[in-house]
Amino acid sequence: MTSSQDSAGRWSDLDRPPLNAPALRRALVLPDGLWTSFDVVESTGSTNSDLAARADELPEGAVLVAEEQTHGRGRLDRDWVAPARSGLFLSVLLKPAVPVHRWGWLPLLTGVAAATGLAKAAGTDLSLKWPNDLLVRVGAEERKTGGILAERAGADGVVIGLGVNVTLREDELPVPAAGSLLLADAVSTDRDTLLRAVLRSLEQWYEAWVRADGDPAASGLQDTYTAACATLGRRVRADLPGERMLEGDAVAVDGDGRLVVATEGGGTEAVAAGDIVHLRAAD
């Protein structure tokens, strides 16, 4: 006879219940809302890849969530792996009716929306590392608990992937610099509540940005991102494409979403893409 524990297998962790997909769908897919479909799969390689493959056939607002990702990707093709049901692993399809040159703000917008939604629902402060990391404090340490990956998809779409470590314990962390909402003493780690909060926040920020024709200043996005950005005011090293390195003080995020770095010679350089390392705490 097979015990219930055996039959449940890897889905038997009582501290990590599955998402309630029907309830989430009812709460999020509304007649006049942004989200047009909501699907949860038990396991997949990458929600971004899955949604991107169907970008042309799906309307804007499709949401795909995985209980487990086996080949999740971060920036620079880094792996994003975590135990099943230990976090939020999702992608959304957007088709912004704004000038394409402003689409670079989408990862930053997603960061603001996720940090805002998670702070309210989890009761813990989050900050943003440019361009797309979510940070929490674990004791005295600043640790990465989430990441964002935006990719062009289909003729007119962008797929935005978001991964957030929710209940990872210390012995499950992929690297010592990683964190989770649990380790940051979140008052709630209920993934249904957190996911609703994130997607509602993302809907509000995205619609405000679209109404402003993608203008980050008019939509309030630029000021909000700047206020939450832990990179500003710090000494940083930017590892840039072409194996070039830039070191200086991060002083601003400009109207194109680029990180402005003040260099030793007294000038500034705007970084559009690169891997940023925080060299010292903010002033």
C-alpha cells in the first residue's frame, strides 16, 4: 500500500502549499482589467520561453505561473533555480502602445511594482538594484531575493519574467548572497496573497505608464524608482559589454532608464546595459 506521503512526493511540503489557481484567476482576470488569462503549471523549463513562443497568438495580459522552473533564466543567461513552490515564478505578456524607445523602462517598472506589492503584502521593505534585482535585508546584510528579465516576443510584445524567493531557507540558498522573504522576517509568506499583490501593483503601474505614453516622469515612475533604488549614492563597478569596466559613483537614473555614473575624471557616463556591483554602502 502506498502512503499519502509517498504519493504526494515532492508536493507534500506542508509549509509550501500549491497556489490556488481558480481563486487567483477569479480575483485577477476581470472584464475591464489588464490580465486576460491566468494559468498555473506544476513544472516547466522557463515561463518566459513558454509565453514568448505563443506571443503572437495571445492577447496582451496573459499570465503564466510555474510552481517550479527547471531552466529559469536571469540576466546574462544566468540560471534561476529554486525548490518547487518556494517562490513566485511567473511571466506576463505585454504589448505596450507606447513609443518603442521607452520600452526599456519595463524592467524598472516591474521592479517598482513588485517591490511595492510585496512590501504591502509581506510586510518587509524591499529595495531595487539597477536594473532589475529586488533586495531585502537579512540581518545586517543586503541580499537579492528577486530578479526580472524582459525579452521582446513576437511582432509587438514583451514578455517579462519575475522570480521571487519566498520561503527559501538558509540551507537552500543557491549562493550565500541570496535571500528570501522568509529570511527577511516577512509577516506573510502566503504566495496567493503575494502574487495577487504583485500583479495588481503591476497592473496599476503599467496602466499609468501607458496613459502617460510611456513617459517615466509624467507617470511618476522615474521618481519612484529613484527613491527605491539602492544603487544610487554608492560606489559601483559596471561590467559592460565588450569586456569593458567602468567604476564610479552612481548618481542618477536618466529619462531613458540608464544608470548615470560619475567617473574619476569629473565626467559622467550613462550605462544602458551591464552587470553592476555595489562596492560600498549608500551614503
